Amino acid sequence: MKDQHAHVSLSEVHGSVDTNLPSHPVWKKMLSFFGPAYLVSVGYMDPGNWATDLAGGSKFGYSLIWVLLMSNLMALLLQSLSARLGIVRGRDLAQANRETYPRYINLVLYILAEVAIAACDLAEVLGMAIGIQLLTGLPLLDAVLVTVLDTFLFLLLQRLGMRKMEAFIIGLVGIIGFSFLTEIILAKPNLGQVVKGFAPHIPGDEALYIAIGIIGATVMPHNLYLHSALVQTRIFRRDDKGIRRALKLNFIDSTIALNLAFFVNAAILVLAASVFFFRGRTDVAEIKKAYELLSGFLGTKLAPTLFAIALIAAGQSSTITGTLAGQIVMEGYLRLRINPWIRRLMTRLLAIIPAVIVILINGENNIDSLLILSQVILSLQLGFAIIPLIHFVSDKKSMGKFAIRPLTKFAAWMVTAVLVYLNIRMVVEQGADYFTTSENIFWKVIILFGGLLFVALLIISFVYPLMSKKRRDIPEVHAGPSGLQKIEVPAFRKIAVALEFSEKDEKLLSYAIGQAREQTSFILIHVVESASSKILGEDTDDLESRSDQDHINFYAQRLIEIGYDAKGILGFNQRAKEIVRIIKENDADMLVIGAHGHTGIKDWVYGQTIDSVRHELKIPVLVVHV
């Protein structure tokens, strides 16, 4: 883990896609903008959506299709605002929150964002596991554990770069779309009845619960963090014309991608309604039951197979974007980074633990109710992402001429009001049911306190930006240069050089001398890693350690002959710790160290000395590729 000083979103891929290449034709430049919205769109068709869509379709027919359409329009508006924040201000939502709200509010917002990501990943774990179980026959618990392996797929995709990751995700979206297009053709729904489902109405309280789950599954809070960061992977001209072009093309990208997501969600609901609801099976709210019945109702084994394949593709694509969102949230709020694969593994384990507990306690029953609950939890977090976002893109001080217009602002606040109202209504109704049926005082107090805290935090997140006169670290649009008036060339007293006793040492020493002045002294470091050094440490007196001492003394003598003061010091056993110890004990003010360019598995085999060393030091580190 390290302090994040770069202050850019997804630093590994930030500005990695150039949209200004003069040799490319216009159509290719336009296509270079497309991609971020497809990564966002997979969150709108993840396994959590399947559970809510299946429940809505099988229990209420086509009557909740209008909720899907409304959710899609809400998503399009909010995602375009998120992209605007990233394009104009060069900030993701987490960074903008950190710069605006006080520390204690940011801590709560960070925790809520992580809860939303964990809930989302829980749905993806369960969905993928169910899909694997349906195709292979593995027990659900074993299938859940298999999902840990996708951590390595994410690592590979990240190494390949942003465009290849986008292409992989678009490929998965294509699999999902093709599968459900085939399912709909096989199901032959009544299109006249489907159209009637676009008339807004809620059949009852149970339908409201599912409708809120659909909204939570569609308008995901972590997607707002994600989109504001992904658009920053594109390099474009930062003048007015370039920004307007980026906004326009990203809106087109979002419209296409989110309409594809709407098609998938609508297809699942229509499939459930036409195959189950209208044949009297209103109890089919579980993914596995839907899989088992599809073959009998549609008369072909192709339908359930495509269903399972699409389920795995949906879970896999969503889990990748969930990891990116988690990285954005942690870096933005805390300015902390951990290796993405470790972050992925942590997120996956946090999702697996509740899934394993539920399976061990209840067996494989009620898994889909856990999926729906995860989507309701997501919906409860929405207000805490949307309210700050609207404030930020409405602020003319930071957005300049690209602040949203009054009509857009009105529509955004109306969407927020609807979502917050539905959430509060659901909390009140569910809480009232519990209060009337339970005699447990402890849980009643917890629920009451949690509900009041939920409402209070919503009010604070809305009011604080309006009342705060002093904004922290908010950059002006097109801010002028600083003038570079305080540049001072450093003079290093003691330069430490980590040597490996190979032909590469000459290059390291030449770079070190390039940083030196007349009075600079050198501390030459080599770490002995023989078998005896691992046991005896500095008391080692084997042939290798004696030879290494002679070697480092020879290097020191050569520097003395050139005119510098130098001494050689050996460390023993643990390379990174010994280098840090020697530097601190000798008060060096710069380190020169070599890098071999190892990546991926080689990092684990050979170790990551540079990262380990520089995290422990507060002096400049010059890394020389050798």
C-alpha cells in the first residue's frame, strides 16, 4: 500500500488512448472515444439485474417494463453528468468529494461506496457461481470458490492495456446480447402486451420492493465513480472545441451502450413474463429455477445453455469493472493505492465470505433473495453519489461554461428526488413491518438509528456544498501556469547506490556520478543473499560474503581515485530491508537503484525490491533501467 501522489484516476491507464493522432482518419478518431461507456454498461446487466428482472417478470408480467425504461433514462442522464465531470475538470467523483466535503463526511461516503461495491461484487460472485454450477454440475459452494480465479484474468487484461480490456468487455456484452436475442425469438412474446407494460403503475408493496431493486441494479452508484475516471483515459485537445467534441462523442457512446443494457434487462423481464407469468408460474423468482424450466417451456435445450453462458459472461464482465471502481474510490477518497490484483482479491474475498456463510447455513436455498437484497443495498447508496455529482457539474466556478444548463439541472434533481423518495419509502415500510411483527428491542433501536442517520447524511450531502464558502483544492478551468518561480536545483550530500555486482553496475555508477557535486560522498550497498546469510545475518563469514566485501571495496576505491569520498557496506539476507536500513543509518539523501523491467509473474518470482524500498524512504529514488 502507498500514498497516492499522482492525483490522477487509474494512473496505470490515465491518458493512455490518444484521440488526436493526425495520421488517423476522422472515423477512427471518433471510434477512439468509444469504449468507457461499454465498461460502465456491463454494470447495468450484471447477475443482480437478472434476479430483479426475473422476479419482476415472473410475478407481475410486463407491468414493470416501464421501471426498466425509467431507470435507463435516469442512468443515461447521470452517466453523462459523470462523464462531464471527468472530461471538464479532470476529476473523478471520489476526488471531487474529497476536495469539497470535510474529512468525516468523506470517510462515511467512502465507506458507503465500498459497501456498494461489495454488494455489487456479491451479486457477481453468486451469479457467476450459479452459471458455473448450471453448466458443470459443481456444487454451488465449490463454484463460488472457483470465482476467485478471475483475479488472474483481471491481472492479464490490465497488462494488455485499456483498449484490449474494452474489447474483451464488448465481446462479453456481445455474448449476452446474442444469447437473449435468441431466447426472445424462441419465447415469442406478445408484443401488444409488452407495449402495455410501458404505462407507469406499481401493482403493490412487493412490486415496489422489486422496482427499487431494479433501479438499484440499473443505476449503480459505483458506475458514477467509474465513468468519471474512465473518460480520463482519453487524450484530447483541452480547448473549448476539443472539450465539446469529447462531451458529444461520450454522450453518443453512453446512449448506444446503455440502450444495449436496456435491451438485455428488458429481454430478461420479457422472457420471464412470457415463459412463466402467462403460464401460471408466478413463483419463478430464482435463476436456477428459471434455467430448469426454460427447456420444458420452450422445448429446446439451447435456451437454458445460452441462459447459463450469458449469466457467466455478465458476472465476469461486471467483476472487472467493479474492481476498477474500487480502485477509483480508494485512491480518490484516501489517496491510497494497492496493487490492483490485491485489490481484486480483497474485493472478491469480501464478497465470497457472506456468500459462503449463507450457503453453509441455508444450503443453496434463498440465494436469489440475497441477490435482490444486494441490489436494494445498492439503491440505498445512490443518493450519496448523485447529490454531490449534481452539485459539482452545476458549479460554474469549477466547470466554467461547461456547467450544466438549468433544464438539465432540474431533470437531474427530479431524478434524485424520485430515487430518494423511493428509498425512504421502502426503508419506512420495511421498518414499519419489522416494528409491528418483532418484539426485539435491540434491533428496533438499531433500525431506528440507522434510518435517522441515513436521512441526516442525505441532508448533509445536499446542504454542505451550498453552505460551504471555502472550497478546498478545486482547480479552475484552464487555470494559468504557476510561473515556475521557486525551482531550486538540489545538491546531494550522500548518494547511496544499490549494486548487484554485474556488468550493469557501471551504468548505475555513471548515473549516480551524474547527480553528484564536488563534495558529494557515495555509499555503495550490496546485499549478500547466500544460504548462511539467511541464518547468521551479519555474522556470516563464508566465501561469498568475503568475496563481496572485496568487490565493494574495489568499487569504493575506484570512486576515491576519481576524487569522491566513498565507502562500501554489505547487507545480509533481506534485500529491501537491508538497503533501507543502511541508507537510514548513514543518512543518505538520494538512492540510485537498477530496474530489470520484470512484470507479472516475474515480479513474484524475483521480488519487487524497488517498490518495497521506495515506500520506506522519504528521499529521492532514481530508478535506472538496466
